[in-house]
Amino acid sequence: MMNTINNIQTNSETDMKRCIKNFKININNIHIGRISPNMLNNIRIDYYGTPTPLSQLANAIAKNSRTLTITVFDQKIIKSIEKAIFMSNLGLIPVSYGNIIQVTLPSLTEERRHALIKMVRTEAEKSKISIRNVRRLANDKIKILIKNKEINEDEEHDFQNKIQKLTNIWIKEIDVILTKKESELMQF
């Protein structure tokens, strides 16, 4: 039975690490100084009824530190791409010229810095919720084991303590990453 408990713990830790990885990916898309094609990685376009990554529908290159040039493969979806970029909450301003969309990164004002920090904090909170959900699922699995009398209450208590410690470790990791990103945003 300890094997089952160890598997639950290992799977939970793997899922928590995945939450951290996704958090890092999401906040790395929030840039301030230089524009990068990577900023568009999470943008999806409704392409004939299928949410499709922008990278499959267009080619994006950095023209300079504040401008991206996006060459769209299918001219019919230019307006959809512009709308998706504008609605992405990245603060980017798309303008189309034929089958090319030019995206400009606005200059960073104090107000924009605070908006970016707010976005990063929102992502951090979402990641913390994901980690807590992993904890809840692990505890639910253990409750099933105790209900089926496969483990005793002491084993359940020990397991819940271990899962809580893991949860605390990964939530602290999110806080460390968040603090680092906030200071980066305020320095520029």
C-alpha cells in the first residue's frame, strides 16, 4: 500500500512542477524592454473552427526592438489575427498592410508597469490555485484509500502532511519567481 501512496505523492509533485513550468512560460511572455516573437506564443486564432496557434498561420520576426513584422499565410484571417493580438492583454498594437501585420510595443509608462505587474500577479495566483488543486486531488485519493480501509488514519495524516509540505515549497517558489519578475518590471 505504501507503493500506492508513494505513487500519488510522486505524481502530485510532478504535477506541481508542471504548474511552476507553465507559470514561468506565461510570465516570460510578458516582456517590457524588447519585443519578441515569443510574446505571441499563447495567441490562438479561430481558423475554420479550430483554435490554431498564430505560429502555424504566420511568420513573425522582430523588425527592431519595439516592432514585430508578421507575415500572414492566409489573407482571409488578417482581421482575426489583429483582433486576437489586440485582445491578448499584452498591450500590443497591431496594424495591417496587405498580408503583413506590424505590431508595435508601446513605450513603458508607470501605468503600464503596474498593469504588467498586475498581470504577473494574476498568473501567480492562477498557478497557486493549480498547485492547491493538485493537493486537493491527492488528498481525495488518500481519502478513498482510507474509506476502503487500505490505509489507517496515521498513514493518511502523514501523507497529508507530506503533500502540504510539497504545496508550501512550490507556492514559495511561485512567490520567489513573482518577486523577481516584479523587480525586473520596475527596473526598466
